[in-house]
Amino acid sequence: MQPDANSPTDEVATRRTRYPLERGHVRWKLIHELARGEKTRTALAKEYGVTQSAITQFADRHRTRIDEVRADIENEFAGLWIADKRRRIEEYAAEIDLIEEVRAGTVRNMRDVELSKLKAAILRAVADELGQIPARMNVSVNQKVTYVIEGVDPETLR
């Protein structure tokens, strides 16, 4: 059975081959290299197997992120929106809007709901990996606890 030419899987595969610089880890590395400015665009083009024009177009498309990285060059996560707690919270807010649309009956595609669950799991996993989720503590007390209620005589309650 041959896959549908318009299936999401084919679209992703096409994007990966037609736009090799837009792959997650490749995009991140190139953005950081452009921010550092240690290599020429010609050298980067040769290294990434694309034309110098492709590097220039990439730099134009990602100028804001390159500037963010340049401003915080020592931070290995600079320019990654998912590593920014505020931006992840914005994504959660957008997901809440989607939930409200589902409740109102304006969303026709339940696949969006399933993708939202996956997205939430990914956002949480990233926050956990970055150590941005506080550790939960359980406190156990191995002593007798006595409660005193002011103004109430316990003998009258019996």
C-alpha cells in the first residue's frame, strides 16, 4: 500500500529533505554558529552542504533568534523557546483556549485534542529535563500529634 501523497508523514519527510537546515538540531546548531560569527557563510554553506544563498536566507528567516542567542551566547539553551518557562506557559495558555473551543463545539478535528495531550507531555518533559519543576517532598512525622482547638471544650463534644 502506497502512502497518501498528502499525508502528514510524507509532508514531514519532504520538509526534512527539502529544508535540511530546518531540522531541529541542525537549525539550533546553525543559529548558534551564526550568532558566534566565527565562520564565514561560505564555510557554513560548505559544512552544511548547501549554497551560501541558503545560509543567507536562513539567517534572514531566523534573525530574531540569532540576535537572542548572540545576546546570551553563554547560555546553551538561548534561542530555544521551549527552554523558556514563560513561553511554555504561553503554549499551555493556547492549549487551554483549544480546550475551550472543544467545549464550545467549534473544533471539528479531535486529532487536535490528541496532539494537544502529546504537546503538554513534551512541554512537561522539557521543563523536567531543565530542572524547572520543583521536587515534591513528602514529610512524615513519627511522633504523636495533638490538636488544640481554642474556645472549645472537648468534654462537651462527647
